[in-house]
Amino acid sequence: MDPADETEQPPPPCALDKFHISPEYGFLLPDPQTELPAPYRPWMDLARSLPDLIATRQLRAHVHQAPQLSAAQLHGHRDLRLAHLVLGFITAGYVWQDGEEGPVLPQNLAVPFWEVSRRLGLPPILLHADLVLANWRQRDRAGPLELGNLDPIVWLPGGESLRGFVLVTMLVEKAAVPGLQAAPAIRQPNGETLLQALAQLAMALGAMTEALMQMHGEDGFPLWRDNPAMPAGLLYEGVWELPQAYSGGSAAQSTVLHAFDAFLGVRHHEESSAFLHRMRDYMPPRHRAFVEAIQALPPLRELVLSSGNEALHCAYNRCVTALAAFRTRHIAVATKYVVTATAAKRSRGSPGTSPLQAAPSRPEQRGTGGSPVLRFLKSVRDATREALLNV
């Protein structure tokens, strides 16, 4: 045997393990930790009591009485991810407890949140990586990974609407896993291998749409997005002298959708593209690096287009069509549970029960009635359709 044949081949550029992507759970944190080390019990007690403390408007008083804790006794990635989740939720509740902004985050919350965030390479605010990727647990660990066997680790006021938003979005991320598993093969020169990978990606996109159809609730999604109620941002006492303006948790921070756009060569329109690119700063660093690694490879769309292979053309188009269908479903969900529900709530004169604002506006600001978010989502969907090949 030629000794060269025994040489171990380097992993593909998009090998999942290089980017902390689980072959079983994708970008989800596998089996998230639900308890912090004993010194951080005050944080866990606050997190577990958030719905009641917010409903009775006592959260801020309890935060002010909480001890100042250092993040030094948090060890390992799982400790840090749970701490970021817990502190992110407490921060969100603190800021919006009374339906009005709290422009200053007290030092005993701001400093440890900044310490944890710095160690993770994330901003100190509640993110998609917290709200969805690390905020799930199984009621029965031996049971199936489905809606009836799941709960969020940390809750806010919002009942089934919040639970549905968090867990259905989590199941969408899980449904994407076969598409991610196909990633290392998508750029292989072998035509048959590429056909199989594209078929697997199309099936994953279809499964994501089916998962999204489980979304339910009547009160709109309890989301935090860019909000003009705090035009100057939030002051982190003891960390920065000036307020910081961050974007909160958003599906635009889902690495899955960025990755699939990068695979398929979807080019978004200027304003949407700028916003989506900024959202990468809110992803775990290795996940962001995965998208960048895909983009550094020769473009798949051009490879398929120049191949002259009709089967490849059709397989590629099925993926694009499935991604556009997912985004069309996302528009329908946003219309029903964000725009319509929020408008109805306003017409009833109800301020809502969640401290997180219900409807984003456009990528940078919130607009009246939520219509700008629909323009953004439609722009993203239309740009996806524009990637179709004419065959």
C-alpha cells in the first residue's frame, strides 16, 4: 500500500466539531445545565421567582438587596452559559418591570453580567443563544424531544405564549440538524455526494417549517428588540460610564439561518444585509466562525450553475424553495402573534404582562403596529427567492 494512502486526511473546512456544533443538537446547547454552583444561589432564586416578582413589581427591590457576586467561581462553558441566561433574564425583567425602561442597571447585576459575557465573548444582554439555545430541559429525560416533554429553564410572565415561543423555536433549531450534518459534504466535488447533501438540506428545511407550525398563543411573543423607548441605551453601573445600546434576543441571531443563507449564496438587500451582519456579533464566537468559514469557500451557487448538471440545478432550487417557504411561514407567524396580537392588545388598552416588548419594528427601531418587521421579513424572503436558478 502506498504510504500516502495511510495519511489521515484533514477534516473538511466546515467540520461541525471545529465550531462547537453538536452532531445531535446542532447549535443548541446539549442537555443544558439547570443549576449554578452554590455561591450563586441568590441569582437562581431570583430567576425562579421572576414571574411573581415582576407581576407584583417587586423585582427591582429584590435585585437592589441581592449581594454583589463575582463570576470567578463559575468554571467551564456550561456554568457560564447558565449564568448568562439567568443574568440576561433578570436584566430584562429589571429593565421593563413596570412597562417602562429602567435606564440604569445596578452594579451588583451589571458587573457580574459583564464578567460572564466577557468570558463567553457575548454582549451583556438577553440573546437568542440564551432564550432558545440554552433555555430548555426535558420533563422526562428518557422521553422524546417534543413540545409536551419540554419546559424552559427560566420563565417570565407570558404563560403559554412565552413557553411556545421558546420551545417551538428550540425545536426549529433541532429540526435543522440534518442540514448542518450535510454541511461538510455540500462543497465536495463529487456530484452524487453533493446531490445527497442538498436533498438532506431540503428535508431539514421542510422539517423546520413543520416545527414552526407548532407555534401557538394569543398574546404575542415576549421579545426584546431594539426599542426607541431607550434611545440612549442602558447604563451598566460600575462597568461603563456611558449607556450601551444593544439588540436583544432575535431570530435574526440564529446561526442556522445565516449558515443556510451562506451555503446557498443568498444575497440579502442592503438594509437587511447590514442588520443581519450586525446580528452575528450576538452569536457565540465559534458559531459565528462557522458562517465565516462557509463564506470563505467557493460559492456553491456558482458551482451548481456552472456544472451544467440539471439534477444539481433542481436539487439546489429545492433547497432555496424550502428556505423561502420557511420564511413565508415565519411571516405568517409574525403577523398573527406579533403584529395582530400587539395591535389588539393596544386597542384594549392593555399594557401586557411581559417585561419584554412584544413587537419589533424594523431592524433598528420599533414602528407603530409592528408593520416594519413584516417589511424586513418579506425582504429576507424575497431575497431568498432571487437565489433560484433559471433551469
